[in-house]
Amino acid sequence: MTEENNKSKYITEEHLDKRLGEQTQVIVEAVNSIMEKRTIEIREEVKDVRKELYIVRNELVSEIKEVKEELKRDINNVQTLIDGYVKA
């Protein structure tokens, strides 16, 4: 075998750098693709959670208003009773 044939059998540093660079690029692109998909999924999940929280918040506000109105009625009833006893 000639010297040139022997050299072609060995991996050169340049060839290794080139191949590693290509493989690194493929890996980075794959990871980026996965991360983008997951980011979109997470954003959708966050939107859904925000919607649910908004609904729950509105329900709580309604319940608080109802309790507040009930307390006002009860206070007015007690006040009326006390006024009745005082007048009697």
C-alpha cells in the first residue's frame, strides 16, 4: 500500500472536527425542536389554568357578594328586633 492509502484509513483531526460539528448541529436542532414543542404545550396549559382560575375567581366573588348581602339582611333584622324591644 502506498502512503496515501494509509493516510486515508485514519481519521484526521480535521475530519473529526467536521463530523462532530455536524453531529452537534443535528443534536442542537433536535433539542430546539423538542423545546419549542414543549414550550407551546406549556403555554397552552398556562392559558387553560388561567381560564380556570378566572372562572373560580368569578364564582368566589359571586359567593362573597351573596354572603355579604345575607349578612346585611341579618344585621338589618337584628337591628329591627332591637328597635322593637326598645320601643316596647
